[in-house]
Amino acid sequence: MAYTNTSPKQLASGIDVSTYQGKPNWNTLKSEGVQFAIIRGGYGDTISYPGQKDDTFEYNYKGCKDAGIPVGMYWYSYATTEGMAKQEAKACMAACKGKQFELPILYDVEELRIFNTGRTNEIIKAWADEMEANGFFVGIYIYRAAATSYLTAQTRSRYAMAIAEYGPQLNYNGEVGFWQNGSTFRYKGINGSATNTDHDFMYVDYPSIIKSRGKNGFQASTSSKPESTAPTTPAKPAESKKKSNEEIADEVIAGKWGVYPDRKKRLEAAGYNYTAIQDIVNEKMKVSSKASKKSVDDVAKEVIKGDWGVYPDRKWNLEAAGYNYVEVQNRVNQLLNSK
């Protein structure tokens, strides 16, 4: 799929920063249209080498929080072994302690020394396993050419992907969470427009996913009660018209409520509990799949046609129906590359 500045439509426009951008004015940046930020935490093993923690990390984190800007973090890797990657994960988690990140924690993989090991995927997995085991929602930042040259399809479909390719179009055949489309953007909030800054588009509603799953320092929602949009004393006729969760689940399966994240917003705006309904949808799809499970080839062709929605909705729909998402996505990639 080719990503451009307008298609598929991005959810938000943001930036990523480090000590090279000095100390930004985050309120000014918000007024300039910055909708999210990914800040550098550090690089390598800051447990052994504390000086490698980004000296503006704490400032940028607080600035984003005070300005109400959703924030994520990236950690630059020098790891050439799985053991080094695990140590970098421990350093990254130490920096995250006591903080909440609405966006993924990204592993910045761009050093040639990593690619030359021939074990790039194993190094990434070692870091990610350590992070995920401790409650973090993670992703990979990498240039497009390196992603297609060194990462397996399984790695690219397993984690949130932040792909860098500068220009008007991203030529990447795969799911994208972030696209870094340039590095020479200027903002008044960053040294009075005197310093170049990386710009990113975001395509997935990560804040909703991360908060609902209780990742990156957040607590998972345990309430089964929907947020009510009704008046304090609702009229009886309005109550009688509200459908059961079973009925709404059938409508969701039929496509009447759209795809995630728009579906979640519409259901909650209508006074329904999204999680409760999605659980019913998942169960119904599991039951139906037992009766008529299709081949991976058939499902892959349906994915290409768009019958299973877009990522991450597609991943959840496929898994709820009993299919192996990675297996199906690998076949999709094969079919697309053969054309």
C-alpha cells in the first residue's frame, strides 16, 4: 500500500524530538497543530552509562503532559546481541518508571552494526519480549529500505511499525502505525523556527488501545458500565428503544457500525459498552468459523479485497474468527508481490 499525505487518511500529525531540538515550548507547538510527540529517552545501556539518557527527556515528557499532548518514546539501539538488547530494555524501562505513555515505546533500529549481525529480528524480539513482559506496548522505528531488507514478515506484522521514508509517498507494503515523512520541518515552538524537526503521521488510535489494555503505565479499565450520554432522568420511550448487546453485536458483524476506531466512538456515543459488545462479536465469530473455516488462500484474497477491514481491526477480526493473523498476512504479502 502506498501512503501519501492524504491517503489513507492519517489520524494525527506529530513530531519526534531529542536533545537536538533543545527545550521546545510545548504549548506553542500545540497551538501550531502538533497533535502528538515521540520523545527520545536515550540510547544503548544507560544503566551502565547514565550519560546516554537524553538530557531533555524529563523536560519533554513533562512539557507534553502539561500541554495535553499524547506522548510516546523511542530508544536508540546499539545492541548486536540478544543480551545487549535485553539490557537496553531494562534501561528503557528504568526511564519509563512512574510515567504514562499514550503512544508506543519504539525501538530505534538503524545501526549498520545491528543489520550486519544477521540477527536483527532476534535482537528486536529480545528487547520487545522484555518490554512486553513488563506491561509495555512496543513498536519498531526503522527506515523503509532496512525494514524490507532485514525484517521478516512476522516481525513487521508483530509490532507497531514506525517507518521512515522522506518525501510525498511511503512505498511500503505492510501495516504502518507511524510514517516519518520528513526531517526538515520548522516550528516556532522549537528555537523560534531555527531548528529542523522530524515530522510524523499516525494511522492507528494508539491512545485508545494502550489505555484500554492497561499498557505503558495505565491501568486497564475494569468497569462494565458504559459512559452514559442520556439525561439524568431518561424518558421511558428512549429506554425501550435501546437494543440488547446481542442485537448490536449482530449489527457490528453485519458492518452497520463501521470499523475500529470509528466503531468504538459510535457505539459509546450511542450509550453502548464497546468492550462488552466486542466480546460478544468475538464469540459469535469463533462459533461461526468452526462451521465453515476457509483456507488461508481464500482468506488472504478476502483481505486484499478489503472484506476483513483495516489494521488493527483486521487483525482482531481474523484472530476472533480463529485464523492466524501472521500466516494470513504472509500469504497476502506473497500474493501482492506476485502481481
